[in-house]
Amino acid sequence: MRINERRSLWRRLRPYFTVFDGPLALIIILLLSTGLVTLYSAGIGIPGKVEDQLRNIVMSFLVMWMVANISPQTMMRIAVPVYIVAVLLLVAVALFGTIKLGARRWLHVGIDIQPSEFMKIAMPLMLAWFFQQRAGQLRWHSYAIAAVLLAIPVGLIAKQPDLGTALLVVAAGFSVIFLAGLSWKALAGLAVAVGASLPVVWSVLHDYQRERVMTLIDPTSDPLGKGFHIIQSTIAVGSGGITGKGWTHGTQAHLEFIPERTTDFIFAVFSEEFGLAGNLVLMLLYLLLIGRGLMIAGNAPNFFTRLLAGAITMIYFTYAFVNMGMVSGILPVVGVPLPFMSYGGTALLTLGLGAGILMSIQRHRKLVQT
């Protein structure tokens, strides 16, 4: 007698709903929860911020889940089309983009989108594919071609102008190039070349970008103008002391001395209310996030997935390092959000997309042929 065993619907669908990497998902949830608590305090008097961020989080997790279900082989196949589309969108922004606050960064397609955000993922995806095709036979010209592939979108983004996003795309692309095996001699030569080119770079910077650098050196030269952001954020960070002033009791934030306190400067609000102790916990969470990403990269089965996972992890590091440095007054103000903490939809979707890629690599590590 034949027994026809049919799997239940749940057993067939279960693999699609158990794609989240436990440790990575837990760290992200803790960061998001910390961000919501801080956003509630920072957004007092600004109705709808927490509700909007909850919606953004739901969308981010949906994107994370969708991407985690995509195999690395599929990512490899779509890498080139994704990069080409992202570059074309940047060209469209340069030609037809919407201008806001003096910058042409958005493209109106029913709603305003910021194509430069997509390049943070498209860039490492493209370069990881590029080096995978040349694995075992990398020469100096391979790195030169990769540098050109990186320079095209960075130039388009810098022209908008959007120095913060350009910096993040450079970090993402350079991470792939470095992890692909760029020699230390080449790195030393690159450092010398960058140093020699600084006068040229300074000459092509916009006036407001130069002012940000000069303000970093001496913010007191214009305390009520260009130096206001840095002065007020450093006061908030320092006034938190060891244990902070307590949740919702931050004076700098609630008296509206901290600009952009729900987005780029949310770290200043957190520091004032939770102090050094809170900052140490927050930095520990980011170290765990970066450590988990590097672990996934180390266990990745082939060159493509190792480079991609490593680059996404470095994106998270760059986000956190630049934002904290900017708020603390050791780096210029460049408009980089604090990952999984700052209010915002597009950046959170990009971060969720990156986390989904990491989860896909971890999930398919035994299925991808090396």
C-alpha cells in the first residue's frame, strides 16, 4: 500500500520565514529599540516622528526579509544591471533632478527618491562581481578598472553636491578593492597621491564645504552661524557626564539648541540623556554588529560573497564612525545618519537591504559552490 505523504503548507513555507540570522537580527532590534527611545525624547514637540519611524522599521524589515530570500547566485547575476540602473538614475538626477536647499539630489517619480542611496549597495555589489570574475588572475589594471567603476558614481554624487553620501560610497567601494587584495605598497602610494591632491580638492570644494572644514578647526570663529552645530552638539555630549541627565531630561535637545536632533545629531541627544555609560553600551552594540558582519564574511563560501559581506560591514562601520565623530566635533559635518538610530526612511531601507544581504550570505553559505 502506497503512502502519499504531503508536507503541510507551513512546512513548505517555513524556510522563507526563518531566513533571519538570529544574532544579527537581535543586534539590529536592540539598536532600533534604542533609537526609538531616543527619538521619542528628541521628537517631543514634533508630532508623528515615532509613528513614522515605526512605519519605516516595518518597511525595512520587509525589505530585509525579501533580500534574505534571494540567493547570492541571483545577486551575482543582477549586479551589473543594478549598477547600470543606479548610474543612469544619477545621470537623470543631474539632468532633471529636483533642487532642495540648493542641492540637486532627488528624482521625482510620483514621489521624491534619492538614487545616491541605492549606490551604497549597488557599488559593492558591482565590484564584488567584478573581482569574482577575475579571481586568481588579478593584475594592477584590474584595480585600475575598479577605481574607474567607483569614480563614475562618486563624481556624479559629489556634483549634486552630497559629500556625506559620496564618502559612504567611496568607503563601500574601497572596502571591496582593499579586501580583494590591494597591496600595502599600493595603499601607501595612494595615501601619498591623496595627500598631494588635497590642494586641488580644496580648490574644487563648494564654499559651504570649505566652511565646514574651517569650522571644525575653530568653531568659535562663528559661534552663532557655521559653528553653531558643532558647539551645541559637543556641549550636549559633554554635559551628559557619566550617567546622563535622564531620559527626556536633556536640556540642549528640548530647548532646541541641537539642530537636526532627530536625524544626523540624534547621538548628541542620546549622549546628553544617557551619558558615557550609555555611549559605551551603544558602541558595544555597534562593535557586535560589525563583529557579526565580519564573522559572516569570514564564513562566506566564495570570493563574491566574502567581498560583499565585508563591504557591507564596513558601510555600517563608516556610518557609525563618521556620525559619532561629526557630532563629537572631531570630523566635519557631512550629513551622515547614525545607523538604525536616526530618523529617516531611505537610509533605513538601505541599511535593511544590507542586513538582508548579510543574512542571505549566512543562510546560503553551504549551498553556494566555491
